[in-house]
Amino acid sequence: MSQTLRKQAVTAEDVAKRAGVSRAVVSRALSSNGSISPATKEKVLRAAQELGYQVNFLAQGLNRQRSHLIGVIVARIGDPFRSHLLEGLLHEIQRRGYQALVTEITGEQDLVTTLRRFTQFRVSGVIVTSGQPPEAIVNECVSQRIPVVGINRHPDIPLVDFVCSDNVSGARQAAEQLYHSGCRRFGWLNNCGSTWAGIQRGEAFFQALQQLGVDTQQQVRWFDAREEGYDGGFQAAQESDADLPEGIFCANAQLACGFLDGMRQRGKSAPADFHLIGFDNTPQSGQFSYQLTTLHQDVAEIANRALTRLLERAKNPLQPSRVEWVKVKLIHRQTSPQIG
């Protein structure tokens, strides 16, 4: 038998014999669960390394009814903010001793299929960053003690926790910045298939302007992009008429960057001809060619809270749903500079 085949046949029982401990001690040492002295743990790890033993986390999941995997559901992973959020989640998942099982979806049926597949893998939890999981599928997860957390999703599903950026506060900050910059005619840019977060930002923007005394019926225009992201913003700029609002708020940074480039092609720029504020603070926002004033979402804090909620709900699956709002901060750049 070759050395490779011998390594593949090594079991936890072999490690226990090599280290001179029980099988239970090996399990505690390799899973970091339970009490064990540092010296004993080091002895077990050294024995496992010498024998070439590898922990089978999927097998552990079958034995314990859950694995060390956390499922993450995303859509349009090429979007700068979504990829930034995924990066933050992966870092936090690994920091806490788990591994991520990431699936990209294209629609609601993909979401249903993925959730069911995650239950087959006996994941320790599921984080949903895209789509709204049906309550019936969530109940299947709950019945198998698999917690579900949604990020920037509509918080209306029982037994699911949600972590959301404070869209209302962000929209208020944008409205106040534009108003105090001297703008009196405003625009709101979003795409026709907007997410819940985008819709909430728009509603909060209108409410904030009303509180500032703006007649939103007469002084606010709605720009409806036909596509998502940069292309949608660019087209919206190309199709807008000459009567441009003085201050424009965009549902996300990609729309804002596209709108900015579209207006530049028409010979207009911010802040000379209009003020522009985005949302997300993606790396592109800070590039020299954009210098976009935007709302910053704290990805590290979002990821931290999502994992905390996930692990807490795993201990008590039937606890009431909880929503956590993460603060956002207005980053002042050139498209709407700070006053004073």
C-alpha cells in the first residue's frame, strides 16, 4: 500500500492511540468544542499531523446533524458592493472557525433550490444577501435547527433575523446635505426593479425633504433607470431633459457613477451643474475620476452582526425575530462637497 493510501485510511481512533488519549479527547481537540488542556490539545494535533489525519467536516455534520459550513446566498456577484459584502462575510465566517458554502442565484426559484440544498449539507446556518426566502422554506430550515439571517432584506419573516444598513438615516443625511448645499430642486434615481433597500431609501429621501419644507410634488423628479447598475445610470443621464435638478440622490453607487459619466458626455459635471450623492461607498466611488459623495455601509460591522445573530439563533431557534440597524455615514467628496 502506498504512503498516500495509508494517509487516506487514517482515522480519529488512530490519532487517539498515537497521542495516548481517548477518542472523545481527539474529538474535542480537533473541533475546539469542550474542555481540554493546551498541552493535551497540542499532543493530539501533533499526532494528527504526523499521521496525516484530516478532519472530515461533512462526516461530522452527518453525525451531529450539522456541519461547520455556513451557506451564503448572493446574486450578481460582479456588483462591487455585493462582492465587497461577500468578502466581509467570508472573512468573518473564517474568523469564527467556519467555512463558507457560497451559491450565486439568478431568481427566486434558485433561492428555494439553494436553501433546500443547504439543508441537505446540514449547514450550521444560512445568510441570505439576495432574494426574499419564502416562509415555508424558512420553516423547513427551522425544523432542522438551521438558523437563517437576511442582510438588507425586507424584515417580515418570522423566525428569521435581519441585519440592515440604516437606509432611513442615510437618506436623511443625503437630503440635508443637498438642501444645505443650496439645492431646491431634487431628483431621485433608482432602477425599475429595485431592491427593498433601494425603495426604502427613496421613500425616506422624500420624507426627509418634506420635513425640510420642500414641496415634493413640485420640486422632486423621479429618474427611473431601465437597467440596474452603471448602465442604468448612464442611460438615465442620456435620456434626461435639459431641466436638470440641482441635487440628485441615487439608490446606489453604481447608478451614481453611470449617471455622472452620462452627464459628462453631455457636457455637464458635478458639482458645477448639479450635486450628486450615491449609496454604498464602493472602491470605485473614491477613484479620482468619480470622487463621489456617498453613504458608507460598514461591511465589517454588517458581517459581524450577521454571524452573531446566526450563532445566537442556533442556540434558540424559536426566539422572536430581531432586526439590527447598522449606522451609515456620509462621505463628502467632490460631487457634493461639505459645507463650511
